[in-house]
Amino acid sequence: MLSLKYVAINSFNENIVYLHKDCDAYRVDDIKHITKIEVHGGAEPISAFLEIVEDESIVHPRQLGMNKQAFEQLNLPEGANVTLSLANVSSSVASIKRKISGNVLYDSEYKAIIKDIVSKKYSNMDIASFLVATGSFMTVQEVLALTEALAGDENITWDKETIVVDHHCMGGVPGNKTDIIITAIVAAYGLPIPKTASRSLTSCSGTADTFSVLANVDLDEKMLKKIVNDHRGAIVSYINLPITYANKLISSVQRSIGMATKEHVLASIIAIKLATGVSHLLIDIPVGSSSNIKTTNDALKLRKMTEYIGDMLNLHVDAVITDGSEPIGNGVGPVLEARDVMRVLRNKENAPRDLMEKSLFLAGRIIEFDPKVRGGQGYHIAKEILTSGRALEALNKIIYAQGKAPQAQLGRLTREITAQKSGVVESIDNSRITRIGVLAGAQQSAGAGLDLMKKVGDEVERGDVLYRVHSVNSNDFAFANSAIDSDNGYEISSKK
Amino acid sequence: MLSLKYVAINSFNENIVYLHKDCDAYRVDDIKHITKIEVHGGAEPISAFLEIVEDESIVHPRQLGMNKQAFEQLNLPEGANVTLSLANVSSSVASIKRKISGNVLYDSEYKAIIKDIVSKKYSNMDIASFLVATGSFMTVQEVLALTEALAGDENITWDKETIVVDHHCMGGVPGNKTDIIITAIVAAYGLPIPKTASRSLTSCSGTADTFSVLANVDLDEKMLKKIVNDHRGAIVSYINLPITYANKLISSVQRSIGMATKEHVLASIIAIKLATGVSHLLIDIPVGSSSNIKTTNDALKLRKMTEYIGDMLNLHVDAVITDGSEPIGNGVGPVLEARDVMRVLRNKENAPRDLMEKSLFLAGRIIEFDPKVRGGQGYHIAKEILTSGRALEALNKIIYAQGKAPQAQLGRLTREITAQKSGVVESIDNSRITRIGVLAGAQQSAGAGLDLMKKVGDEVERGDVLYRVHSVNSNDFAFANSAIDSDNGYEISSKK
């Protein structure tokens, strides 16, 4: 019997318990390996990793310390009596082994795995194993099964609405922040759009990162419903919504191991939309040789998969294939992307045209989900809403309701990358630009990133600035510069 | 700038740093995800996971706390000034992605990955990703590359010896504790055998677990050399030897995720033997339908792989295929296996014959590594050493030199499993017996396990005891019993 103590450490999704090395109830000396244990005493036993403490101010020999995650899950008061047993490897791990051996998993296996993830029987290591094992191939049926398992049984309901829309992009194109503009236009039009956004997994900035430069994105379910009811739109980080908990745990591991397959991303996107009660979903599939989806064939395959899963789960899906051959807009990184978005919404002269046109096209497709809109009219309605300033007005209301963010600073460590010869920009490598931006610190510091002055097709003179890199932290700046020196991501052809 | 503080927490292989939530040097509020950072200030930056603390008695807002692992790696005094940057995903992760996509990795890629593991740039999650990605298939060349990378550049040297022998089993057969008997016989014969043993990965008891019932197995390199010099043999847990560090980190993750492929196990075994300066190695490959290696074809493939890798790395390898159709001996679990071993060495009436015969066969093969021994004579020499008591004498010297372990208790929670009908034991399922033993707590409590009273071919009457299960912990006992009730692992045929 040990007495429960709260240890105020936040370990981000991992349950950890602390035993003193002189604990007399359990032989701690023998522990030489990572050890997963079960704690008994609450309504359900919980799993946690064991760490050994040599400092009585953290835990006494008769106490069991628990970090924030474990303490919250066990849900007992400090001082409660608890006992320990060794946690066995979860039985669903057998499915992961079957997958490694090349098998197709049954729907029930995905359900069991996701159940183990949600109940925290899986550590981050176990989640990584699952993601890598299913990373080599998944059948369409498997992606459907994973989507259903991730969506869970509960979802937000929108009693007064007949259509609830949302939009998501498959990623891979730096600077592609159409979501915020689309949300503004669609909300101004009047369709309810509870836009669930994610933090970056492998990119420089997720929509949640970019929008958090402008507003608070950490809303709970009640706030989300209220703001969408009042203003027809909101942009929230889905990780604060308990109904998308499994996705949060998985994305945290994806980010850490730096891997997110198309199938996993698609399953997660659709699951989150189902959980938030979306009825009509637009999926943007950008294709480009240096993007996530490299060929039109791959994009078509993904579109068909998306459509099939939507049909099976009773979600109206429109999947559109777009140009992902180069970055969209000029900014790459949260602050710079937010700047581009506001330039478009303010109808500024220097607003990036490609970002504006793509946003109008996609917003138009969403507006056409409204049965009252005649096919082909969506774009024109979207354009009228944007140019009239109504989209800006709608977004300002949403920002105000969510809570305006304090002014963010652009990173002060800068370098201008110039053309080594005169000619025409032949190509810009998306994945290289992403790599440089990530190294510059964009995933950590909102003010870090790249500001692209030239795009594909632009004529350049030798010495013209191609882009400016911004960092907040000098270590990051050094890494970005050394990456730029080996390959700056731009191809200049001599012909004009 | 933060001031370094040691936080006396042992997190088993994972570097962790602690920042106070009100830290003013870094914006801690924004951190919502698992975050890997780099700590600068020492000779080399080190990677660590960031955890957030709300208790000033653990760290102050101007301190950076470090757990045992991180503090030891950074190797700076408390109070030293350190700075942080975001850690980027390691470049060798690109190789893991290539492997997931079905590629064969180059030797240099295995080298880079193992280098990242050893320098702790890989978290346990990253190691799990690597293991699962390479778990679906590896070419012989890849296994060789992994073996070389794991072996590293340094190894123990045995200046006075021309032959240094060792033995290892590919596992999968419960109770198979030939190693200790072999070491005793070979040491008594006079060949130097620095037996490196492992803790269990997925089994009920590794040789290191079983021998730790008898003696201290946590020797350092100096002690190992001295004891082998003095007594010709020693049995050590390899995880204490710095030269096998990469293997330790990997095995810890294998144990936690419950997966260890044949290729990974083989690479690790050979790497450890190379690091400990072994020149002649006997590998035991047990084959059985419920063992790790299920068919003779698989065993032959593994033998050829073993021979090839041995040849390429200048290690003399003898790989023998043995019968792995049922458990060896009677005991399964550390205390019970140690009992069987001592019964054999003491030439007791109740010594398990299969364990004795298999140990003699294998010890004989090792003795034949000695050029002075005529082919086919090894077995007879081994038998004479065993029956004369010289093997027991040699082991007692080794135990005394390593440090005799305190008497271990057999688990007091017991249940006898009886035959439901009369007949003959048709089969005993190795993996089921392992599963029951693991549930009974054998990986955690030395006294837990199974004591098998009947083996394949034995006649039984209805009600005869097939085996007795032992647990130390009541939760474990309950799990084991429920597993036994659904399938006790024994098949009884009606015919006599």
C-alpha cells in the first residue's frame, strides 16, 4: 500500500509515476529497464511508466508520486491508498505484429488499438510502433476502419443547422493558409463552419499555429458552439476538444517522430470532422513533385479513398485536386502567413494573388454545398464577399470572440538570399523550403520563417533577393543558414 | 540563460529536462505537445524531452532541471549556465521512412541510426520507430550492417587467450537455461567463456534473470575480465558494459513494446559477442511450431545468415538447430529455472534429463572449438566434467567471485493445474506457457513462474497435476489464472 501524492510535472500525454528508491512496498533496486506498471485503487487501473526518485522532497518511500497526466486519469485525492502491479503488453500489440508481417487488419483490431490508446494503455513508444507498422501500407478498408475508430461514438451536435461545413488540406505546400480566408468568407456567407485546425506535424506552420498569431485557438466545445452560433465560424485547435482525444495523442507522436502518412492524416482529418458534427467537407489535395502528393495518379487515388470513406460514414465529401507545385503566398511560418492572410482579407495591393485565388476557388466550392446556390456561382459569391470587406468583418468578429492575440514579433535575425545569376525562377522546392523554415525555428517560434520575394516564373537579375529568412533563436538561425548554403531550394534557369 | 540543477529522477534511458511554468527565458505557455529540445553549454549539445513543472521545490523559474540520464550525459556541474534550442528531427529519420516504403537501407544508414541512438538523439519513440520499420523485412546484408553498427569500434581484448568462446540461444522455448550449465562445464574444461546474458525481452526469464537468483550479474568490464582470468568463466548482464550500450537502449524498447524480431535479436547477439572479444560462438536455434522459429526451413535460413555474418565479421560461428517443440526442464521463471540448473549440476535424481542432455550436447560443441579435441569427443568430455562434480565446483567459484545472491523465495500464491481427462500429453504450447508465466509475474518477480510436472509423452490420469503456477503478487496471480482458464497450454490425447 502506497499513499498517493501529486507531483506537479506535466509530461505531455505520458503517464508517469514516481517511487522513492527506498520504497519498502516494492523492490525498486531490481528495476533496470523501462517499466510499465498498473496503478490500482481508482475506478479503473491506469497504466504508467515508473521512474525512480532519490529525493524525499519529491516523494517519500511510502508514497507513490504521480505526474499531472496520471493523477488526472486516476482521479483520486492525494493521500488515497494505491497498489501497483506490472503492466502486461497490451493484447492489441499482437495486431501490430500481424501488420508488420504484412497482414491486413480487421476493423475490430483498429477499434481495440484506438481503445488502448485512448485509455492510455499505449505509451508513446507503443503509438509510434502502431504508426510505423501501419505506415508501410493500408487498404482503403483499413483507412476506413481507422477513421471510424478515431472518430469514436460521440460527436458535437448542431441542432439548429441542416448543413455544417468544414475544409481541410492534405498539406505539403508551404504557406498554404487558405483555411482562415475560407472560414471568413463562408462565415460571412452564413454557412456554419467550426473549422478544426491542427498544429504543424512536419510543416512550418499548421493553421492552428498561424491563426494563434491572430487569436486564441484553444477553445473548449462550449465556446466553439457559442462562437459558431453567434458568428457562423470559428477556428480552433482540435487538441482541446475531448472528443478528438485519440487524434491528439497520435498527432503528438507523429510530430515527435517526424512521420505522418497520407492515410493516417486522412483518417485523422475525417475523424475530427465527424467528431465535430460536420456534414459537408471540402478536402484540398495539392499535387506537386516536391509536395506530399507527388503525382496526379496518387491524388486521384487519395480522392477516391476520401470519397469512399465519406460515403461509408455518411459525410458529404468534395475532394479537389489543386496545384501544389510551389509555395502558396509569400510567407512561410506563423507570423508571415498571418500577414499574407490579412493582406488578402484587406484587399491590399501586395496581397498574394495565388493565395487569394485559391481561397476564392475553395470557398466557392463550399458555398455550393448550400442547395440554394446554383452550380458555378460559388466563386462569384465568394469574390463579392471578399472584395466588399464582409469577409474581413466576419473574421474580425471571430477573432474578437475567440480572444485577440497579443501582437507577435517577426524574428529579428534575418538574412536575404539572393539570385546567383540572372534568369527566370524555374522551380521552388516545397520540401526544401519547409526544411529550411523548420530549421529556422518556425515550429517553435511564431516569428521564424521565410518571406518569399520571388515565385516560379518571375524574372530575376543576379543579386535580386529571392527570399528573406527570419529566426528568433541564434542556434536555429545557424542551422537554417547552413542548410541554405548547401541548397536554397530555388532553381534559376538562364533563359528569360 | 538558465542555471543547471540536478533532479534526482531516474527515467531509464530517456533524457528529460524540467522547466518551471513561469520560466522567463523561454515561453513555456505555448508548449502543448511533446517537445524535444537541445541543451547547449557542455562539450556537445544533448537532446532531451521537456517537461513542465509547477513546483518551485523541483525547479525555480531560472533553473533547468535535469534527470539522472541527461545530467550524466551533459556532464556539467550544478549551477552551470545552459541554453536551449528546439531539437530537429534527426536526419537519419529519413532512412526509417525509406525503410517503411520498402527500401533496403545502406550500411551507412544503419551506422548513422545507431550513432544517433548512442548519442541519445533518438528518444525511445524514435527507437521504436526504427525497430518496427526494420521489423517487416531485412536482407542478410542489412542484418550484417546492423550487427556491425551495433558492435561499434571498441571491444574487450583478451591478450593471453587464443580462443574466447561464448554461447547464445535464439530463444522462444520456456525453461531453456542451458547457458549456466554450459558455462560451468566449459569453464571447468578451461576455455575462457565471458558469457554475456540478457534480461528477458518477451520470455519469462532471460539467462541474466535466472543467474541473478544465484549471483550478482551486474559486473563491470574490469570485474568480468578478472573473474574470467581467475575462473575461466563468468555470467554477466551485458547491459552494464559500456561497450554494448546501443544494444541496451534497443533491448529496453524491445521489452517495452513487446517485439523482438529474429533479425534484430541475431544482430544484437553477435554485436555483443564481438564487443566482448569472443572469437568462437555457438548459436542455438530451437525449432518448434510454438517457438520463435517455427520451421526447419526458417531455422536453416537463420543458420546461413548467422554463418555469413560470422564469416564477414571474422567470428567463428557454429549454429546448431535443436528441438524446440516443448519447454526444456521443469521450471519456467527465474527461481524455478535456477533450481533446475542446480539439480543438473548436482547430478540429482530429479534433475530434468532434457535440460542435462541438451546442455551436454551444446557444451560438447563448444569444447570442440579447442583444436586439441578430436571431433565427436566434446560430449563425452562435457559429461565427465558434469558427473564428476567439476562443473558444479567451477560454477560455485564463479558465483562466489561474482557475489552470491541472497536466497530468493518462490511465489507463495500457487495453483495446481490438473488434467481434465486421462491420456497422454500430446503437446505443450511454448508461447502459451510463456504468456501464462509472464502474466503470473515472472518478468517482474523472480519467484513467479510455472513448475511443469508433466512433459510431452507422459501418461496422465484425470486429476493428475500438469503444472503448478506461482505468483508473488495477487493481481498477477488473477491474470495468470484467467489465462489458464481459457487455455492452459496442454493438449492431452485420449490414446495411451
